Amino acid sequence: MNKNNVLIIGLLIITTALVWYFVVSRDKRITVHNPVQSSLIASVKKINPKTIVFVGDIMLDRGVEYLIKKNDVFYPFKEISPFLNNFDLVFGNLEGPIVKKTKAFSDESLMFCFKEETIEALISANFSVLSLANNHTLNMGKEGLKETRELLKENKIEFAGDPLACTQDFILEKDDLVFLAFDRTLQGCEDEEVISTIESVRKENPDKFLVVSLHWGAEYKLKSSASLQQELAHKIIDAKADLIIGGHPHVVQEVEEYNNKLIFYSLGNFIFDQYFYTSTQQGLAIGLEIYPDELVYKIYPLQSHLAQPALMKKEDGQKFLEALAERSSENLSSEIKTGIIRMEKQ
């Protein structure tokens, strides 16, 4: 046998051995236990954040109902639903009662009521908590509000607040979160009552994250009112609330940092039939990731077209954030422009 043949046979043997090793032993590789890596993985799992997203006012009557009839009950949420389903909890303001027997208000009416089937659409969009503290949930009277609560409860959608009362009776405690919601448009309760309730709730829940939702302010104003909103907001933070989420003005108002807490004065419309201004067809979704030592807020600009909200296109969203930064707390400007605000958890 010459040297070339020996070389060829040797190469064949080596190749066969390598193939056998990678094919046969592939599923039997030894896993080396790395205690440092395992510890890091365990830590990551432990601090996996709870994710929440807050959106603005939801109105499903009038022009929105017309579009629902023309399409289907899921129409208003079609574009935004995939986004909302990325979060553990979705919070919004339900701008009217849900009842089995609705009333046909005129197209010009400021009275709203929503059909029972809209609950199915809310569920599909992952809504888990709704505020009932606004100037429209009594549009079908006290019985309509009672029916709304019953229907939401039957469908496992939780709720907070009342259009008139501001007591602890309408608090929502959910895991390590507490939600309070108050309406300041119908003048059902005074500032002192709101503060007293918040102080009592904080005393009973010293370690929970306390969210206060407020229906307040002047409509169509891009800046909050010192007398109608700012003074009360500061008192609420001083009473140890962790976050304020506002609504009712139908447009997005500024973001303020006060005593290391954030105040979103108005998230604007989420679903509404107000097509007459550009600003009434824009809104905010505020994402919140809660870590043991940090809160990460993510600001998502929304653009609505015929009562169908969607995430703004990148360029439009950047312009929107820059404009929002200009009218918000100066120290938040650079973070708002990036769409992410990081705060130390108190």
C-alpha cells in the first residue's frame, strides 16, 4: 500500500469519527453548571417587571357607534389591540355607561351610552381596569351606572371610581397596586375630600403603588389649569400618591415632575368622534414597568383616524414628543424626547 492510499484511509477514519461525534453525541452533550450564570438568570426572573399601560377617554356612542354598525364592534380597537395585548394590565377611562337597553341620543347630544356587546371588544383589547369617575357614566342614571358595574364584574373587568363620590368605597386593590379615580367636572366632591381619601388609602397601603386617575380641567387646552388641576395635583402627590393620570380635556396636556413623581395632566382622547381638530385626534398611551428600585415610563404617541387609534409613525411621533417636551417640566425635556422617563422608586 503506497503512502497516498494510507493518507486517504487516515483522512476517511478521522472524518468518520468527527461525523459520529457531532451526530450521535449532539443530544448528549454535558451541561456544565455555572452557579454565577444560574444566579443571574434567577435574578432576572425575580425582577421581571409588571407592565401597565394607561390610555385616555373611551367613547363608543354617537359617531363611533355609527362606525361600529358599519363595520363591527371590534372596529375601534382593530389597529391598537395588538399593542395593548403586550401588557399585563390595561387601564382606560370609560366615558359612559354600558347597558343592555340603550337609548338613541341625537348625533349632537352630549349624553352617551354603550351597547353590552362593546364589552367583548374591550376584552379583546385587553382592558382589565376602567375608571368610572367622569361626567358621563351617569348619562343613564344611577340604574345605568349600577348595570355598568354589574356587567363589567360579570365579564371580569375591574373598575375604580364614581362620578360623584370620592370615598374609599370605590377603591380598587389589585396585587401590589391601588387605583383611585375621581371626577372633578361635576363637583361631586371637594379637594379636601379627595386628599383625605388618598391619605387614608396610603396609610392602609404603605407599600403599594398608588395610582390616582382624575377627570378634570378645561376642554381643548394644551396646558393644564393652575386652579383646576395643578394645585390639586401637588396636594395629591404630597398625600403620597405615586402617579397621577388625567383625562377630560380631549387633548394631550403636559407632563410634570413634582417631588420625584410624575403627573400626566391629560392623555387626550383614546377613542372619540371629535374629528374637528388635529389635537383631538391625538393621544398618549403611557407604559409603566415597575421594578424593585426603578419605574420606567414609556410614552407612546397615538394618532386616531375615524375613531381608530394607532401608534404614530416614527417621524410624526418624534415631532409630537418634541412639542410635548416644550410644554412639560424642563428637567424632563430630554427624556420625553426619547419617549422614556426613568424614575427612582420611592
